[in-house]
Amino acid sequence: MNTLAEENYLKSIFHLSDAEESVSTNQLATLLNTKASSVTDMLKKLADKALINYTPYQGVRLTLSGEKIALNIIRKHRLWEYFLVEKLNFKWDQVHEMAEEMEHISSNELINRLDKFMGYPKFDPHGDPIPDINGQINHHNLKLVSAIEVNDSGTISGVKNHSPNFLQYLEKQTLTIGKIISVIEIIPFDQSMILQTENKEVHISSEVANNLLIAL
Amino acid sequence: MNTLAEENYLKSIFHLSDAEESVSTNQLATLLNTKASSVTDMLKKLADKALINYTPYQGVRLTLSGEKIALNIIRKHRLWEYFLVEKLNFKWDQVHEMAEEMEHISSNELINRLDKFMGYPKFDPHGDPIPDINGQINHHNLKLVSAIEVNDSGTISGVKNHSPNFLQYLEKQTLTIGKIISVIEIIPFDQSMILQTENKEVHISSEVANNLLIAL
DNA sequence: TAAAAAATTTAGATAAGTCTAAAAAATATA
DNA sequence: TATATTTTTTAGACTTATCTAAATTTTTTA
Ligand SMILES: [Mn+2]
Ligand SMILES: [Mn+2]
Ligand SMILES: [Mn+2]
Ligand SMILES: [Mn+2]
């Protein structure tokens, strides 16, 4: 199988990938908190294993088999996060680091039984979709709160930033997954927003609005 | 903290330790499926970290802090095995390899919550006692089935061998943890034994009797 | 479009954990 | 108790994943 380091690279390439551009060495170095030269070494290894398409200086894309592995790791990560929150009563800001370790437990039989045990959840505690056993993801159409307008309302459904600091702040403002909000006012000076939540008015900065996802 | 390899060495030293003798390099090499020279290297490292007392050529013993770490890993191993059997419905012969990986998940908060979630079980699926949060073990007094006599009876409470082959055999003979048996006859020629189980008579070899533990 | 800047790769080192082969120490045996 | 055998350690090498510094390629900018 693949080493822990290889799995982390594949997952990071997946997260950085989009339809247009390929993923650069520096993007990976930043995300993985390592040096560009280390990334280059690993890219050669992953290319040898046919998990990525890599042309020196041209960045990298996952092959189909690389993407399959990445999706399986993300599936494991999100199912373990769900387990930690729903079964062991952790808060949503406490589970990411643990899941970073647990996602590398190799048994697929284990993860499939865990999935069943929890009733096949579709989203993790941060609103991210959980890939099913075949790697299928249930995308839903989310917008950044910063991109909606006064009087628009909807359900908070995801976060772009997963840092404990941010998640704890949202918790305090009752801006958590599933909560319904509407936009009362947008301050032109700094693009900060005044929101109506289920129980109070909340004033959020544009940075916060830029990292919060909503289903209209 | 400690690496995965260090944790596995500490656990193995613990399992091989007894009151009298210290653990030898070769014993460790055999159990860990590695070479004696590799063991020597690691023993130096663990001694530098004050986790073992090591004198070249004289074998090794855990220090108090080494033992604490070993017991914590064993606690994790056995709690995860319990989880896999009781919550995810694995059989007792399927869980050891998975637990070998899961015992290295670092969070103690996680394992303590898992313990609570499962109702603080005292024994793992193989009858082995689960150390509590302070490393205390609930020893109970078990005898090898090979050491008891005709007409003795008791409850099957543990196994010395954990191989899937052996466990599957026991399952087939309904010689599983908690079952009550009594000795009908011991064949002098080969020390094999005829046992009365709850629903049938079973004839077991002396090898089997030597790996099965009973509470009288 | 040539020079400067930025991004990426190569070269050479290092640390952890393993190995084989050889040397040294401990133990068994005659 | 000397010699043979077994056990253990040492020496030197290899692999994985990382690093720094230097070289190379690409991109930007004047
Ligand atoms: Mn996460
Ligand atoms: Mn998540
Ligand atoms: Mn086990
Ligand atoms: Mn067990």
C-alpha cells in the first residue's frame, strides 16, 4: 500500500485541485508545511507509482487511481470526525487533528462498518460531504456568505476555514451548521455584515463572511 | 512523544517481562519479527530516553515510565478491540491487526471517551484485562485448561494464543469466552482432553489445552 | 526581449529504522 | 577449564522522508 506521507500528499493534491489549473510545487509545500525540494522528491515517487501526472516545472494532477485513493482518505477523515462528534461528544473544533491520524487506519472493512454503524451520514461536522464507498460525493450548491445580499436568507452549511479559533468563534455567535440566518445590513466601508440569527443579531467581519458557506 | 516503532518495542518488552528474568535481545527479535542487531539499536535509544534499563549482554527491563507507556498502549489496543467487536460486530479473530494500528492513535482524551462510550469494559474480546486510565489491571486468577483435572469445571476466560486459526477453531468448538466446561477424561497417551461444553462433548489436543485459560 | 525575480529542481546531508556480515562476549560442553 | 556454540553487539550499508544551498527553468517586468 502507500505510506502515510504518500497519502497526505495525495489528499493535499486533491484539495488543491480544480478544473482549470494543475497544482504547483509551492502550493503543496505551503499546505504540507514542508520545503519545495521535499515536494519535488515526493512528486517523482508518486509519478513512478502512476498516482499523479507530473511534468517537471509544470505542476501536477491526480490520475484516476490517485484520485480514488485521495477520496478514500477523505472519506475516512470525515467519517471519523463524525464519529468523534456524534458518538464521543467532541466539539467540532476538536476533531480535526485526531482525524488526521485516524484517516490512515488501513482497513476499508472497518470504515465501511463504521459508516453503517453511524447510519451512513452524508456530511461531516463541518458540513463537508462524506464520499461514499465508491468515492461519490453529494455536492450541494453553497455560496459564501460574503457573496449574498441584504434580505437574502439561508442555512449555514459549511466553513472554508477549519481552524479551532474560527470554529470556536462561530460557536459563540451561534453561527453553526444548520442554523438559519438572514442579512440585515452590509456596511459599505469594510464589507462587514449584520446578520439575523435564530436568537440574536450578529455583526461579522468580511473575513468571517468570506469563510462561511450558506445554502440559500 | 514516542515513535510507532518505540511504542511497539515497549509493548513487546512488557509482554515478555516477568518477575524474575529480564527480556533478551533475541526474544524481542523473534516477537517483533526483526533482527537482533536492529533490536540492539533500538534498546540504546530507549535507554537514552530512560524508558528501559539496559546493560549490554544482560537484557532489558522497563523503567516505571516505560511501563506506564506500555500499559497505555495495551489499554488502547484492548479498548479498540472491544469497540470493533461490540460496536462494529467484528468477530474476535478479526480485530487484532486493526487494533495494532489503532493503538498508536495518540489522543488520550479520545481513548478515555471511547472507554466511557462503551461503559468501561473490564476485558477485551479475548478475555485479556483492560488497564484503566491509571494503568491498573484487574487480574483474575486463571489456570491453563491443561493444568486442571478430571471432573473440574469452570468458565473459559482467556486464550494464550491469539492467532485467527486458533480463535476460529475455538469458535467452531463453542469454546469461547464465558462458556462453562468440565473435564470428562484426560487421555494419558497424549494428554488430550475430553470436555463437556454447554451443548456437546469436545475432544481437544494438549496444544489446545495449553493455550486455553479457565476460571475455576 | 533582455534582465530580474520567482518558482522549481538537483546535489548533497541528516535522522530513523532496518539489514547483512563480522567481531566480541557469554554460555554450554567435553 | 579450554573449546565450541550461541547470543549479542558493532560496523557499514540501504530506504524513506526530510532539510539547506546551489543550479536551472519559468515568469515577470522594465
Ligand atoms: Mn478535518
Ligand atoms: Mn471536517
Ligand atoms: Mn490483540
Ligand atoms: Mn485482545
